[in-house]
Amino acid sequence: MTLTSHISSVTKSASYHIRNLGKIRKFLTEQVTEQLVHAFITSRLDIGNLLLHGLPKEQIHRLQLIQNTAARLVTRTKPSSHITPILSDLHWLPVHLRLLPLTYCAV
């Protein structure tokens, strides 16, 4: 499986879960919705972050669109609303920052 096909698989799966969560969103609180989004969507976005580092911006943008849609689902905001304050309120990093390799320096 190439990384492009991996991203396609992740976006397809995440879109499916977002659609299904959107159907039951009116019955859920914001906390429960956020937990479900973390379970089904952001966990998929985080798989293999180190491998996805350095991909073309078009591929990373596809993952960012999924995260933006999930954030709008949790907060019930309109698609025309600016996404940066929404991600900040949820304490979610943009995808391109999540892909940075984490390093630990022991002194």
C-alpha cells in the first residue's frame, strides 16, 4: 500500500464515520460527540504520522479537510465559519503540525 492509497483509505473511512455521526449528532452532547470523533476519526488521522511527514501539501490538505469537517461536526458550526478558532477552542493541532516528528532530548 502506498502512502497515497493509505491517505485515500483514511479519508474514505473518516468521511463515512463523519456522515454517520452527523445523522445522530442532534441526540448527542458536545462532549460525547468529541469522544466519538476522537475514537473514529482523529485516531485514524494519527496512524503513521511519522511516515506521512514530508508528503506533498495536496495529500496533507486532504487530511486537514477531514479534521476541519470533524471539528465543525463537534461544535455545530457552519462550513463558512473560519476553522482556526474552532480548532483552537477544541485544542486540536492542524494536521501539518501533527505530522512533525517528536523528539526527546535527554540531558
